[in-house]
Amino acid sequence: MNKGIVLIDADDTSITVTWPEIGKQSSSFNSTKYTLQYRPALSANDNGMDSGGQLTYQSLSTELSTNTARKRNLTGAGHGFFFRVSATTKSQTRVDKSAMDYMGHAYRRPFTVLTMMEQSQRMPPPVAKIDSSAASPQPNSYVAHISWQPSAEPLLVGYKLQMRESNGTSTWSTVANCLSGTEVRKKNLTSSSGYMFRVRPVLQGETGGSEENLVASVSEGGNVIPYSSASDVVGARSSSKSSSSSASGIEGLLKLFKRLPNDKLLAKGGMKSVSLREAFNKVDLVFFYASAHWCGPCRRYTPQLIKFYNDAKAMYAKAPSRTTNIEIVFLSADHDVNGFRSYYASMPWLAVPFDADTREILLSWMKVKGIPQLMCLDGQTGKIYETNGVGRALDLARFSRYIGRDKSSIR
């Protein structure tokens, strides 16, 4: 198996890639950070080699905490794009590192986006779930149930299903070439990293396609319809021990944090990280704060929110049995990572990493149309109590009434 950057998904404006872990890994915040760069392919013959270091790459980030990333807003490169990645160190964060310091594509072909027509033809991603009712023949394995919406293509013959292990090295492999139905069970799954699945319609008269093209595209080529986007990862298991029963009731809240790298949030202005379960253990109310450093109303509101947060935490520390415990999660609407980093450095609460898809997923889920926005949720179930508390008093007693409590008096 070739070692290098692998294509996970692409649409008409973005590409999602992954790569093998680089350097010494750790469960702490001091684990490897990655620098990811990209450039357009120069011609149809460009194989990504840059031994002389003469080609100009643009940096996407120097502080990626996970070995998967998505580059959006890709336009104007008919020959595709090349990516390269390296471990970020204190002495090597600039874009002018030697080309030899970077890992390139596993296969020397540029990754391509889809045309608008190809994107419009794709099926929705399949839904993958663990099927606990089905026994898997292999010991220490599990079964996944995969289903998808039927295609309306008039020449439909069946469906082609593929899967990949959710790690930095695996490529897509075919589960079945032509399934007649819209669901299937996949047995004997063993990876603790989990798996993702994708599907496409198989039509009469398909020509010109080849699975060899899938190392660089989500389309086999010819007149073949591209694969859907990938399902959510199913079967991923944490290497850490199960959390205590005191944290077992927060599953509803945790489900909101899809695709969060390593299931960790940033803390202390970005100086450390904390697991989801640790972050929300014994928390009664959670606030999602959508804001940005370029927003004047946000900059005026943030100091008020900081005072509310610090006062609430101080009261809880003095009388935990009589005080509502709160937590705030910052969801940046900044345009770049530098804006996020400088703004978050002044905040005492948690944050979703800027480069995580989770940030945009949650902003979309909140239906953010203007900032600042402060959403109040139940700290266990994730139930929404207020879609936006901005403009109302930051009154802990008022918020506490949502959970049947009126034991706090911070104003």
C-alpha cells in the first residue's frame, strides 16, 4: 500500500483528504499538529513531483489536530489539485520548508472536483448504523446496516456499494457491484476506527468507467454517475475506558458533535483540549456561542458573556449543590484561523476547533443568520431551550428555570 495523502470525498467545490499519522502521537494536547498545503495541477502531465521546491503551495492550516481535512471553495483548476502535509513544529511552521519535509499523494495523480452536472446526479449519502440485533460470525466483530434512498434514474439496474476503514491509509473498496435493493448488512467488521460507506446507481449502458480513477476522483469516469458522499463513520470505538455512570446520561448532547476530531474541544483559549465527556460532566446547561472577531456587536457582547460565565462558575465552585452548572462552546464565524485564534484567546470557555467540520455542521444546525447568537441547551439531552438569548438578560436564575430550578441569582 502506498503511503501518502488519500482522497475521501469531493464535490463541485471541495475536496476532503486524509493521510497517515506523522510523528509521535499522544492522547494529550501536545500530540502532532499538521501543516497542510495545496496547489493547482499545472497540466495533464503534472505528477505532483516538486524535487526542486519551485512550485508554490498555499497553506490551509499549520495547526490541524487531526489527519483529515476538507478544502472548500476550489475553483478554476481544470487539471485538479495536489496536497502535501507535514508535521508542524515550533521551528517549522512557515510555507518555505523544503519540499522533502512534506508527504504528498499516495498515488501521483491530482485530486479533481466534480462538475456541477456531476454533483447534481449524485445520490444522497447512505445511512450506516451498528446492527446490534445481528450476530457477526467472526469473534470480536460487529455488523453494520447500510441503507440509502432509491434512485430515480430511468435506466437503473442496481446499486454499487463501497466502504473504507476510517483511518489515514485506507482507500475505498467495493462491497458489491450491483445490489438490487436499498439496504444491506456488512458483517465481520473489526476496526476500532470504524467504517464509512458510499453508493452510486448502476445504469444500463455504462461505458468508460474504471475503479482505477477512484484514487483521484469520486467518479469512475466515462458516463458513470459519481459516488455519493460518505456516510457518517460507524463502529468507531474510543481507546479510553468507558466513562462513569455520572456521564452516561449526556448521549443526547454528544450526538450534536458529529465529526469532532478525537472527540475533543479546545479549552483555555486554545492552550489545551478536553474530551467531550469530561467537558460536559455534571453540566446542567450548555450554550452555543456563534460569534466572530470582525463583528462589532460580537466584540461588545463577548465581555458581558465572559462576566456572566465567570460569575456562574464562581458561584458553582462555592455551592455546587445549590447552583446551576453551565458551559459555553464557541462556534467561530471568522473567515480564517488567525481571526479565530486571536479572538478565542480572550475567552474562558470551550471551542470547536476552527478546522473541524463540526463547527460548520453546528452553525448550520443552529440556523445562524446573524451574529452574535447564543443558543441555550439542556446539558444532558441537548434539547433547545432558547435559540438566541442575545438581547435578553444574562440571568442565571432565568436560564435555570428551563431545567426546573430557580436556585441561582447571578445577574
